[in-house]
Amino acid sequence: MEPARVPTLYFIGVTTGRSSIRTVFPKWARQLGLDGAELVGVDLPLHAPAEDYRRVVEFIAGDPLSAGALVTTHKIDLFHACRDLFTEIDPLAKLTGEVSCLSKRDGWLIAHAKDPISAGLALDAFLPAGHWSESGAEAFLMGAGGASIAISWYLAQGADGPTRIVVSDRKPERLAELRAVHTELGTTIPLETVTDNDAALAGLTPGSLVVNATGLGKDGPGSPLTDPRFPDAAIAWDLNYRGDLVFLDQARAEGVTAHDGWVYFLHGWTQVIAEVFDITIPTSGPAFDTLGTLATGARR
């Protein structure tokens, strides 16, 4: 990493060079009055050594024109590795134990968890109004990383939510972290943690939301489901919008309503850009639609 020559937003991920944001950001920057701002990708392997996360965060904190960062895939690992480097941690980051955005204000390095907000905006964009209360449906989230913590947090907040939240992961420690968040929330919606995705899917009620938050299909090949049997009227949501997206192919093969992660991508990035550059970006309406239109050509 070299000192920035212009205001720079860093994208900390695994395969950042493949992301549509590389071509979208310059268009958005012009539209938002951020001419000259640049986006720089930082690729780290999954579960990178703590010293790698610290080296990146320390660089951003100390470089004058490095404005901040969006963090994907590494949200939990980076938070735990660098917690002592943050001047301030916002309440959602403290609660969820993850960081998806780094911003700087007056020399302070601030850690934010934007995913609960972005996930809620994305869900509201495709779930029918009154879906939970009218259907009595459940939510099944595969993968207990930062995204699932954020989504389950959002689902547990409102008066209209699923009758049960099921979360799966192969790592017991990730499930324990998620349970701790819900214990602190004091939510009344039952939470169940499991390790068998196919069995959990088979036990869902009609109309349930099934989410692939594992990264499989983008960060790795395949799907978290081996023998899927979706419930009637299920809604499948893959947080990925690029890659093989085998999970969505499985859902469509059973006639299930399927959504990829494109709207989540739009909200995730605009929330971070607004925070890092200290500007206001609407979450709906003509101005937001314009940003979506500018980005559409880069979607693969």
C-alpha cells in the first residue's frame, strides 16, 4: 500500500478486482460530486493473519488522504484483530462484533457496522409488505458470519418478523457469537442454530426466507445445499450477485422466487460511501434510482 495522492476509499475483500464496483465507483463519484476520489482494492485471503489486518488498518489510519474503507468477507476477523486501533466503535459494531466500514473524522478512526442497515433496506425492497405476519414464515440463514449477524439482528427488531430464525454454520464459535448477539438483544423471536443445512431447510414452514450468506458461489465454488427441498412459496436470497450462484439455480429449479445480492450491493456501497466521504445519499427515490441505473451496465 502506497500513500494516497487523492481522497481514497479502500475495498478490503478477497477478489476485489472482479467486483463491479471497480467500474461503478468512478461513475458514482462524478454523480455525487466526488470527482478525483479513487477506489483501491486490498485482497486478503480468508481468515488472514491478524498482523495483515492490522497493517492495512494502521496504514489507512495514518495516511492523510486515505479516507476510509469498505470491508467485506473479513468483517469479523478484522474487527477482532484491530479493535484496539479504533478510536471509536459505533453501537452496532459493538453489538454485532463486526466492522464493514472504516471512516475518519478529525484524526479519529471510527469502526462502523453498516450491514444491519443495508440488509434491512435490501430486504424491504423485495419482501412483500406484511409478509411475515400474513405467512407465519420463518427465516433460515446459512453461514453465521457478519452478514447473518446483521440480517438476523434486523429481522429480530421489528414488530413484524419471522416466527423463527434458524442459522447454520460449520464453526461452533461463529454460532456462539451470533447467539450472544441475540441474547444481548433480548429478542422474543426464537433462534435455533444448526449444522445440517439440508435438514434445516426441510423443516421450514411455507413462505420462509432462505439466505445464502456463506460466500459459496462467489468466494468458493458450489452451494451450501446438497439436496435442497425448499418449502412451498419460499423466497431464496443469495447475498452474492456475481459468480456461479449455484444456490439460486437450485432454487429456480424448484420454482422458488429467487433474488440475488444486487440491491444489497447498491445499499451496502452507498451507505459506506456516504459515511466515508461525509455526504448524504438517499436510500430510495430518483437520486438512488439514478445510482442504480449508472451501476446496471457493470452488472455481470
